[in-house]
Amino acid sequence: MRIVSWNIQWGRGADGRVDLERTVAAIHDIGDAEVICLQEVAQNFPGLEGGDCEDEVAILAAAFPGHEAMYGAGIDVPDGAGGRARFGNLMLSRLEVGPVFRHLLPCPADPGQAAMQRCCVEAVLQAPWGPVRVLTTHLEYYSARQRAAQVAMLRALQKEVAGQVAAGPAGREASPAFAAGRRPVTAVACGDFNCEPGSGAYTLMSADIALHVPPWRDAWRVKHRSRAHDPTVGLHGAEWPGRTYCCDYAWVSDDLAARVAQVEVYAATPASDHQPLVLELNDG
């Protein structure tokens, strides 16, 4: 099972040019991916540098016709011309898709800090070995307080799902709507976490959650141990951030750690100010 996670910056490359065909070509160059998790995907959003109010969800979904598209917008506002402008995360899956959840992440007040409403798209997918939750998200850049609250929510989701699994079905309600939310603890959370290895948010994400709740584990550390994370930003002369470091991750629940076969940064493409992250999980 191969997952590609990438903050595509609405298709704007390191050269400042928006070119979604280049974005699509880079994903194809990476190789066949069952699941594609993209952040900073826009729909009809005016004012994005280099953009032209493209419906990027439609363009990207059409580019991968064998994948089902699931979009979650953290921002959903009037576009000023009678329509809606949206900005968020897109998941494309060739695997069978079960329940899908769209979470708005917390955004506590942090005076003096710019903030953007963030979201997380979660889907239960049928992996070769069984159901797995895949989550794709994009955490706050400016506010450490908000970023910590968002990490706390991702940890709380694991605890919540573990509790639901332990409780089992109630069996007292005939409506199928009550069964629609069932999901496994086994999970992958990937995306742009806007924090460096060893930072407060990173450390919180990797901390134990609760008894009988599989913690989130950084797949890079699972595979590469003490080897420093390859940088995911600052390559190809992009105007931001001015230096190289890692802020994009794939986290796996502890029960998936043994399946981590590969986690690598695809450094070849200049199609965004971030680089794609590739995670492969063994079937056996």
C-alpha cells in the first residue's frame, strides 16, 4: 500500500508559477499510489498568487480517474461573485472507501498571531490486510498554541476511536445511520504539520496517549531510526522558507509500525514549495 502526501501550494511551484499539470506529472513520476493525500487544494479561490480561481478538486480528480475523491475545506467563504471559495485537503483513493469524516481542527485565540482555519479529512479504506483509517491534515503555521491544540485533537481522535472499538456495537438501534461511523484504531495520519523534528508539537504527537490506545509513531523514525529527517521544504530555490528542514510527516498507529517498508522524501520535483512524502506499508 503506497501513500503519497504532499502540500501542493495550490499547484504553485518553486518558480512561482501555478501549473497543476506539473503537479499531476510529479505524482505519476513517484509511481503508482493507492492513496494520494494533498494539502492546500483550492476551489474557486480568488487572490491566490499565480492562480486563476481553478476548481482544483475537479482537475485533480479527473487526472486520477481510478481514484475516489474526498475533499474537506477548512475555509469555505463567499467568492465575491455569487459563488463559494474553498481551501483545504484532498484525498484520492483507489482502495475501497468506507466512512469518511471531515474534522475542523481547533483554533484557540492567540493574540497577535495570524491564523487560518484548518481541517483534517479522514477516511476508512480497505487495505489488503483489512480496514485502515487514513487522515490527511495541515496544521497552523504561525501559532504554536493552535498547532499544539490541533495535535491534541489528532491524539484525542485515536483515544476516541479506541474507546468506540472497545465498547462495540450497541445493537439497539435499527437505523443504518448509527452504524456509519464505525472505524478501526489502525491508522495513518499524514500531511504538513508545520513543525520540525524535536519541536513541542512533534514531541506531543509522538507521546503516549492512554492505556490500550496505540500511539502515533513517526514512520520516518520507525524506518530510519536516528537518521535525520530529509528536508521537505527549502529546496529548488523556493522563496520560502529560506532554509531546508522537515515539516511534513506520515504518522502510523503503533500496530502498523511493523508494516512500514519505506518512507522517503521525493526531492526531485520543483512543483511546490514542499516536497512529496512517500509511505509504503507491507501487505504481509
